[in-house]
Amino acid sequence: MPQSSKPTYYSLLGLHPSASVIDIRRAYRQLSKRYHPDTTDLPAAVATTKFQQINEAYATLSHPERRLSYDFKIGYSRFGVIQPPPDLNHPVSHSYDFSKSAYLDASDRPLSSGEIFALFILVLTFVGCLLLAVAIGLTRGEAAFPKHLLQPTQSIHEQITYVSQLITLMVINN
């Protein structure tokens, strides 16, 4: 790994570049508790600086695409040793558009099969309730909706009156 004057995000979190996502999250939580400006005994300026560095490191390492890009930048590869690019200290001319990514947040994930099944049951129950309400309305016919209430209305006031009369009749009939 190439050495530079600035510590790597991994060294800020006290980890090796091969650390898992769980290890990164665990280290971040421990260090953020230790260096949070509201809970530490360190001077506020030191704690704030350290806390911001830890947050920056976690934001990069917890996002898979940013982590891969950072690993390339520092010269670490899970597959072998790579050389750092010659323009390491120059800004990248083209940036990646993260809005096109399916994962905008590191905590986003696809639904599991159990969650999809639960959503399916929920939708099925909702459709069943709607069908049951329509069937009950059709079997009651005119008893539920007298003809004088089914006339089209013109104003908002008449529409509110119409709806309140419908609700009253439905409550009385049940």
C-alpha cells in the first residue's frame, strides 16, 4: 500500500483494508461514541475534527462503489497488488452519477422472499376487502342507496351533504 502523509480511512477506523462491512460498522460505532464532541473529555476542536474524519471514512467505506474506488485510489486490491494511478492527487475529470444506482443508501437492500410474500398477502387482503364491499353494496341494491340520494350534485356543499346522508343511511341500515 502506498504511504502518504494523510492516514487512510482504514487506519482512522483501526482496520485492515480487507475488513468486512460488519467490522467497519462496528469500528465506526465504537469510535463515534468515543470521539463524539458531546460525550468525550477531549477538547471540542480535537473531538470535532476526529469525529468528522471518522464520519468521512465511514461514509466512503460503507458504500460499496465508493469503497471500491477508494481502494483503487490507495492501491489496495482484493485480487492482487495494483499500482496507484499517476494522477492520484489530481481531481477526477468525470464523476460517477450515483442517482442512476439502485442503491442510493448503504442501508438499502432488495426485499427478501418473506417480505415479498407478506406484501403479496397484504395486497390480496386489500383486494378481497374491496371485492367484499362491492358485493355487499350490489346485493343490498336500492335499500343501501335510495334514488333521491343518487342524483348528481353541483356544489361542494351539496356533495358534502350527499356524503353525510349516505354515511348516515349506511350506519342506520347496519
